[in-house]
Amino acid sequence: MQDLTNVQKIRAFPWYFGGQATTVVFAILTWFSGILPLFLNALGFSKTQIGVILSLPWFFSLLSLLVAGWVVRRGVKRIFLWCFGMRTIVTVLLGAAPWILVRYGVSAAFIWVSGVSVAFSLCRAVGETSFFPWAREMIPNHLRGKTDAINAIICGVFSLVTAWGSSLVLKYVHGLNGYSLLVFLSIPFGLIAVFAFAMIPGGRPVRVEVDSTGWVNNFMAVMKDRNFLLYEGGIGLFSLAVFGLSFMPLYMQDQVGLRADQVLLLGVVFWFGVLASSYLWGWSGDRFGSKPVLLSGLVLTVLFPVILFFLPRASAWSLTAAMVAYVYWGIAVQGYNAGSGRYLFVGAIPPDGRNSAYYSVHYAFSGLCAAVAPLGAGWILDQCRTISLTWRFVHVDQFSPLFGFSLLFMAGAAVLYSRMRKDGSVRPGEFMFMFIQGNPIMAFNSMIRYRFAADEGDRLSTTRHMGDAENPLSMAELVEAITDPSFNVRYEAIVAMARMPSQEPLTNALIAVLKSQEPDLSVAAGWALGRIADKRAIPALRQALHSEYALLRSRSARSLANLGDVESVPLLRELLKSEKHDGIRVAYASALGVFRAEQALDDLVALLQRLANDSLRGEVALAIARIIGDEHQFVRLWRSTRSDFGTGCAQALAILRKRIAAEWPFSAPRDEALDTAEQALAAQDLDVGAESLGCLIRYAPLDRLPPRLASVLGKCGCQLEQSGAERKEYVLLTLTAIHAALATKRR
């Protein structure tokens, strides 16, 4: 292909958008909208005859297999312009169909329209065969989703205005004259489209060459590409489903009870749905991949045949309900089109794009399915014309089997598409879940504000809001914010990421910061990795345990505990023994407590005895309580003794009194120590109470307890007898251990 620069391609986008928009206007007024079935029905054609006319342009898509090699040799741009110019001129003859009908009858009119359709279809098939390789050349892949989205929005506006204008024409120009007028109005738009496309560079024959292995080998290579065949299978089934619904205008007119101008008004609201969702679908394709967007749109379309089945008939609500259904249909179809169109170029066809057989096979096969669908649909409608059953709001008529087949074909397409190769950063299920996770509206708002942020304060605010949204749609912006030139914005991005659901891009970005030479940010990243709990961070956090920065070692240990990395226990024990800073040892101790590492219990008890800081001692005591299996009781005691330590401890001991008396060996000194401890604590004589509690441990059946409990009780008892209530955490830990011992004994 011709080596155009991205700058040249982007510069030609206005011509591309203009050509596409005017082509859409031409197509809506003539061959590819609800106008043509209504026109043919007004001419008196049967449903089968209408199906034949609707299918002809798609049957001629098979010509692509024969002419693909020729068009690339002659130049795709040249062939495209000639063929699209000729199809526009040929369409003029369609407007003469009412005159043929009046002069020669229905049969002659059918032959005339069929002949015009054949000529149009021939030009269209050759022209569009040329367009596919040219379209791949003219749009960079990394901009394809957004470009298609902008194109859909522009085409949607033109389509909306066209559908609205055509409904007015049919409302005020009655009979066949209104349809002929619409055909004649389409011709200038077709010619303008040809001029616009002529201004786009590329597509020269010297840059588009046929593979030297020949057409047969190219074709066989396509047939061996499993991923491409799965894509085409899905395209085929979806085409059968959607083009089987090409008789929807007649359904709305004959069964729902709408006028022709009201039916065309549905096209207006359909484009509202397309416009409302175009940019979102296109943006999502570029960011998350084509396959998730494709399958999401397809899932939405599956419900449409069901919605049609339940539309109210000949009711004041019929038009309103149909309009709502068509808005939904526009949103769903645009999602499918955005995903499937992008996947064709970035996922289904090999990256080099040199095998032109891919384009022709795709165009021919999808066209064949699109041709068979209206032909079969017309035949089904004629065969089922006698069906008419009504029960309350349930209506079964000649269109019901058609909707049923459409539903089955869409479900089959979903199965095939789900087996295609992944082309994006997320799976389809993850993508769908994004729109119900957290606050997607806040996420979108924050992303837009982030792009227009004027200063550091704005960037901080929007980054914070992205975290508040807790929605992964803003992942790219957060990953960008974590590299912002401002330290404050980078720090805020880390904090925001910690509030997000676990996602691989976020984890990778945080790991990169963890390994950086910015101590403040590395520590924050280590904390965030522990909070989002993505196990992919474990190797990096283990490596950070050997960092020269003490706080980073501490933070990494705590995060490994949050991640449940039990395999790091031996390393943490080794570091606990070799670490010089008690504050960092506490972090290791806390992590070992989370892991219930009994082998580290003696080291933790020794560390508790050595620490001077109350908060650090409390954390180590909590770690010991976790190891002996009664964290909940320790926290309850800590809370109940915050305002009145003696009373809280006395109440806890009173609760344990009966069980101690019943389960510990009886002795008068035991009861005396128990009474003294409870009374002294209640009287706020904390030292005496603590010493008596330590004496009580002498009478505990330590030999019958698990070793971890016996060890903790014995050491706590000795400490209380020696130091009294100087260190209150020993009192809490002793009461916790007694509670755990009694619970163990009872079990």
C-alpha cells in the first residue's frame, strides 16, 4: 500500500467524514433504509418480491471474489470513484418506477426495479470491494475507534435530519410521487460524496499489489485462519438476524398501526440512539479493545426482537413505545458496528494487510448472508400471513417467526464471537461490568475535566474524583497522572489508584513507582498495592523488602500481609531478627501476626518486651493475639478499656470467672488470686490487680494447652508479677490468652 504519513491521513479526515455523511444521505433516501420497503409495498409488490429487491445488492457482493485482484491492480481509489459515480446515476431510474407501474402494470414495474437494482448492485459491489483496502490505508489503527465514532456522530446528524425530512415529504406529498421525489433528491448527495472521496489521498495501483503467490494461495490462507473464520461466522449470523428485520417498517405500519411518515420518524429516533452512544463506543474500542465492545453491543441487540414482540398495537402508546425501542436499537447496533468494524481491521485481518483476499471474502460472505436474509424473510412472511393470535397484550402474527429466528441468529453470533482472539486490555465481561461498577458517570465527568485541567489544583481535584468514582473506565488517565510532572499530582494518583478495583494496568503502574528512586512515592505505591490486593504485585513487594529505605521495607511487609503471601514468612522472620530499627521490626511482626506464624511467636514476645512506644507495643500485642487465635477478643478488650482501664478489665475477668472456676484445677490460692485481681482492678488499683492476674496464671493447666497459648500465658504472667500494670498491653494480652485457653478447653 501507499506509505502515507499519519499527518496526511488526519488532514484528509474532513473529506472522509464529508464523503461518508453524504453517502449515508444518498443511501437512506434510496436503497438502504425503511423508505425502500415502503416504496415497494406502495408499488403493490408482494413480500417475496420485496425480499428479492432488498437482497439483490447483497447477492452481488459475491462479485468481490472475482474482481478483488483486478481492483487492486487497477487502483482501489480509481475503481471506487468510477463505480460510486455510476451507481448514483443508475439510481435516477428508480424514480421512474411509478410511471412504469401506471403505464405497464405491476409485473413490468417489478422487472424495471429489479433491473435498476441489478445495475446499482453491480456498481456498488465493485466499488465497495475497492473501498475496504483503501479504508484500511486511510485511517491509522490507533485512531480507528475514535475516527469511526466521530464519523458515526456526523453521519448520525445527517441521517437524523434526512429521516426527519423524508418523513415530512411523505406526509405532505402523498402516494408514489413522494417516494419518487426522495429518489431524485438523493442524486446530488451521491455526486457530492464521489467528489469528497476523490480528495482523499492514497489507493494508487503502484502501492496496492497482489501477492506473488497468487489468488488461490491467498484464498486458501484465508480459509485456514481460524480467528478470521470465527469473525466471519459471527458476521454472517448477525447479518441474517438484522437483515431479517429489514421488514420492520412494514411491521410498524401493518401490525403496530403507524402511518408511513411515523414509520420514517422512527428512523429519526434511531439515529438519536446512534448519536448518543457513538463516541462512547468508539472511545471504548480504542481503549479496551474491539471484542468487548462488539460483544456488549451484541448482548444489547439480542433483546430487541423480544421488545418488538411486546409493542402495543393500534394504541395511543404505540408510537411512543416504538420510538423508545428504536432509540435502544440505535444504541445497541452502534455498539456492535463500532466493535465489529474495528475488529475487522485490527484483529481479524493480519497486520500487514497485504492479502486482499481477506477483504473480498469478508465483503462477499457478509453480502451473501445479508442477501439471503431479506429473501428468506419475505418468503416466511408470505407463508405465515394467515397467522393471527391475540391474548391480552400478547400478539402472534406473521412477523413473530421472523423475530424468533433473529433472536436465535444473534445468540449464535455471540457464541462464535466469544471464541475469537482477544484484541484489548480487558475481557468482555470485565468491560460490561465497568458500566455498573462504582460511579461511571463521575468517572466520565472526571476524565473530561482532567483533559481540560488548567493548573495543578485542577489536576489534583480531577485525579481525586477519579479515585472517588471507583470505576476502572478512568484507568488510562490515572496511569498518565502517575507520571505527571507535579509530585502532588503523582501522589494523589497513587491514592486514587488505591481506591480503584484491581486492574493490571494500575498494578503495573504502581509497581513501576515502587521500584523508582522516589522514597515518598515508593512507600505510597507499596501501600496502594497492598490495598488493591492484586497478587501480581507480590514479587515486586518481596524485592522491596531488601530496599535501602527502611519505610519502604516496612510498607512492603504490611502489603505482603494484605496480599496473603504466606510464602514470604521465612523471609520476614529472617528480616525480623536482622533488622536494626524497632519500628521496622514491628511491621514484620504485624505481618507475621496476620499469617498466624506460630514459629515466630517467641521473637514477637521478645520484641514486645523490648519496645518502649505504647502504639508499637499495642501492634505487636495484636500480632500475638492473632497467632494465638483470638484477635477479636483482644480488640474488644482494647475498646472497652479505652476510657476506664480498670473497670473494663474487671468486667472481662468477671465474665471469665465461672469458667476458670469450673475448668482450672481447684486451689484456694487460685481463688484468692482471682478475687484479688478482680477487686483491685475494679478499685483502680491497677498494679495490684495486674500482679494478682500474673499470680493467677501459676494455677492455669499449661500442660494441657496448645504450646502457643501456654508460652504466651507463662511469659505474660511473669511480666505482670514483675512489672504490674506498667505495661497495660500485657494485661489485655493475658485476658485474651485466658479467653482463648478456655475456648480451646471447651472445644
